[in-house]
Amino acid sequence: MAIQKVSVLSTTSSEPSAVSKWFSKSLPPISALVVFLLLWQGIILISGLKRFVLPSPIDVVQSFIDKSPELLDAAGFTLRSSSIAFVLVILLGTIVSFVLASNKFIEKALYPYAVMLQSTPVIALAPIIIIWFGLGLGSIVVISVIIAIFAVVANTTQGLISVENNLQNLFKLYGASSNQTLLKLRLPFALPYMVTGWRIASAQVVIGSIVGEYMAGAGGGGQGGLGLVIAASSARLQTSYLFASALTSALIGVGFFLLVNFIGHLLLRNWHESAVQHEN
Amino acid sequence: MISADSIRDIEPQKLDARLLVHVREVNKRYGNGTLALEGINLEVREGEFISLVGPSGCGKSTLLRIIAGLGDVSDGLVTVNGAAPTSVRARASTAFVFQEATLLPWRPVRANVELPLELQGVSKANWKPVVDEILELVGLSKFDKAYPRELSGGMRMRVSIARALVTKPKLLLMDEPFGALDEITRQRLNSDLLRLKEILGATVIFVTHNVFEAVFLSSRIAIMSARPGRFVREVAVNAPYPRDATFRGSPEFGQAVMETVQSLEH
Ligand SMILES: Nc1ncnc2c1ncn2[C@@H]1O[C@H](COP(=O)(O)OP(=O)(O)OP(=O)(O)O)[C@@H](O)[C@H]1O
Ligand SMILES: [Mg+2]
């Protein structure tokens, strides 16, 4: 009898249903969140900290509800500037990478300047950008692109120059044109590297947009986004509103990241180690 | 009546079999000053199977790459099928198999084998019968939709060989293609390679470190000295094709192995 019982138990546990799989995957982060929120609320109750120093989770939720029209508006704008910046970052970044990788001389000549641009603090460039593009969407997108483009350029270039030598020889032996080599060898070879660049950039364009809005947002024209909401609420010590808007921008960032992850998975799932389901 | 097969059998022995590869007084010095090849002369006639054997770094790969038109000579002259190795004429008749399978990981087996046809601009309608035939010959018909990462090392090498043979090349250049495989797989692929060579009537230049492999496969073995690479000796393997596993136990086999090993010790 005992033996039978054991075998029944083991078959049920060796084939977990989709629900229980999801549950076992989501349980740890959800319980961590719950513990975190309880601690947070507890600390405020015990210490009696002022609301403008540290609002409680309940205050933040309250603020979400009270300010939802403004937050939605701002989030919509931030989403728009991030999306425009993201598309530009991928297009420009890929083109720049192909130029850099096309020729050792060009790479050596230009790469130091790309690194320099990356290392210049945006705050030093912002005034010039605002003079050129004015307050609002234009400058915000430019700032976001400057912040995020390096990740795409660095990774894509790395992929394009890493193509295995004998694969290139193979294409040479069959008299492949440079177009064929580009489309059938270098581009697919670089794809996993490119996806890595997109992933990093997806988080950076959201950060970039918010920094851009903070420095170049135009509140009057509805072109302020979450960055301006953050600036304004911190100036007025509306700390729970500040928390709510920071949280909203985090959600946008996560959304972007998940989307890019999904696209990357679709592109690589059949062949690349990073996306393959391993059966050992 | 003489069948086509029997003509092919006697061709290597015929003195006037067409000269396919001609290497004359070739020196190769790399940019950093390394003299990799010195005074190399080699004539390969249609239907021959030649192995290049020698210590590591003696220039075997260098020579093969020169014949493939992937590197140039410092002095001397090389012709393949009567033309310069980089010419369209030579390229169209040559195929190369690298030490690693060098497959495109994003393409399934069939698309990997199609690659040469695609790059050479063969019209798409003609791919299927040719690719089907070659996949059948290397025993991979059932795996045409598999991705390279789903295959064993030996199977990947079969795909690589299929890809090389899909254009029906006159000349097949192979640089230690089975070096990374276990002995059993290596012997199976050796037999398969000889069978494919007979069916397709190709000429092979084969680089290996393995004396047994060289003897089993070759009609001639060219032995090279350490740097700078020179031909020090040539061993003829006097056994007719087709050869099967029993050849490994024959006196001719032992004789050729002995001669080769002795030449290598010099
Ligand atoms: N691109 C290169 N630049 C400079 N020297 C090279 C280059 N390729 C090869 N060599 C040198 O030329 C010599 C011959 O190299 P090669 O690769 O042809 O030897 P090999 O006989 O194929 O050796 P192995 O059996 O180890 O494959 C070596 O000394 C090597 O260091
Ligand atoms: Mg070599």
C-alpha cells in the first residue's frame, strides 16, 4: 500500500500543470513584494515619519487614484517620446554600426568620438540641444537618443566584426556579392548581439526621455511627460505623487523591456543558445 | 563495352589523366616574416586522392588555402583547372571543407546545403532535386529540417560535406575535417567519403595528422617537413578503389603505414 501511494504522488508532482508552474514561478517575487510593503507600512507606523519624507504604500496608491488623469496624460507623452527615441536609436544605431564595421579605418577614426559623446554628461549638452530644438518633444527625443544609442552601436558593431573567419571564407569561395554577405551572413550573425543592444537601449530610452522631460519639458504645451511631473511634484514636496510617477515610469521601462525581449525571442528561438529550450 | 565506372577506375593510373592542380616552385612568406612554404611542387591529376601529412605548423593549411584561392603565394605559380585559383573558372570547380563544420546556425540543414547554389545564382527551381540527392547520399534525408545545434559532431560534418559536394565540384579540399571526431565516427566518415568520391568522380586533397586515415583514403601521401614546409617524400598506396574496412588489415595497408611513419621521423 505504502509503495503505491508513493508512486501516485510522484507522478502528480513530476507533471506540474501550467497553473502550478506559473504559481511556483510567481510566488517568490510576489511574496517578496508583500513582505516589502508590510515592512514599509510597519516602519512608517512605528517611526511616525512625516508623509512628505516617506509616504506609506497606501498614500502612494491613493495618489495613483487621485492623480490618475494627470499621470495617464504624462505617461502617454513619455511613452510617445520613448517610442520615437527607441525607433530612432535602432535605425541610427544600426546604420552607424554598419558604417563603423564596414572599414577598419573608419572604425578607428570614429570610435573614439562615439565614446566621447557617450561620456559627456547630458546635462552639459542640454542647453545647446534646447537652443537648437526648443523646449518640448524635439529636445526630449534628442536627449533620449544620445543617452541610449551607444548601447546599440557598441553591441551591433561588435557583432558585425565578430563574424567567424571561415564563414567569411566560405562566402568568398562561392563568389558571394557584398550584398549577399551582408544579408545572409553578417546581419544574421550579428542579430544576437543586436538584440542585446536593443534590450539595454529599451530601458535607457525611457530613462532618457524622463531626463529629457526634466530638463527640456514644456509643461504649458502638454509636452512635459513624467519627467516634468517628477520635477514639479518634488518642488512642491508632493512626495506620494512623486513616488507614483516614478513607479509609472518604471512600469513603462519594464513594458519596453518585455516587448524587446519578446521580439528577440521570436527572432532567435530556433537557433541561438540564449533563446533555445534546452533538453539535456 | 566499357562502362563509365570502369573508365573512372583506371583513370588515376593513366599517365594522361588531366592535370587538375599544378603547384610550381611556390614559396609563401607571411607578413610577419614566417616562411611557411618553400619550393613546393605538386601535380594532382583528376581522380586522385592526395593526403598532406606533416608536423603541426608545417604549412599544410597554408598550401590548401593557396590552392583554394584564399591566400596568395610569395613566389611561384598555382593553377586549378587550368586557371588562377581566384578565377571564376577555378572557383566554380572547387569546394572546401574546414576543420569545423562551419554551418550557419540560423539555417536548418537543408538551407545550409542550399547555400552554395544560392550564392552561385543557381535558379531556385533546380535546388530541390540536387539537395535531395546529396542529403540521401550522406544519409541525412530525415534531418533536413533540423538545426545544426540539434545534430552530433559527426552529423554536422556530414552536412558540411554535403554542402561542399552540392555543386558537384571537380576538386575537394579538406583541412583536417575529421580531426575533432571520435575514432569510430571518423572511420565511418572515411568509408563514406571514399564512396561519395567514387560516385561524384571528385579529386580530393586532404590534410590530416592521422597516418592510418591518410593511408586508408589516399592514392598518394605527400609528407612535409617542419617549418619551412617542404615536401620530403611521397608514399604511393598501391591498393585499388573501392576500399572497404578489410583494407585496414591488408599487407599493403601495413606497408604504407610503415613507410609514412618512417618518413615522418626524418
Ligand atoms: N595568417 C598568418 N600570419 C602569419 N603566420 C601564419 C599565418 N597563418 C599561419 N602562419 C604560420 O605559418 C606556419 C604554417 O601554418 P599552417 O596553419 O599552414 O600550418 P599547418 O601545417 O596547417 O598546422 P596544423 O597542423 O597545426 O594545422 C605556422 O608557423 C604558422 O604560425
Ligand atoms: Mg592546419
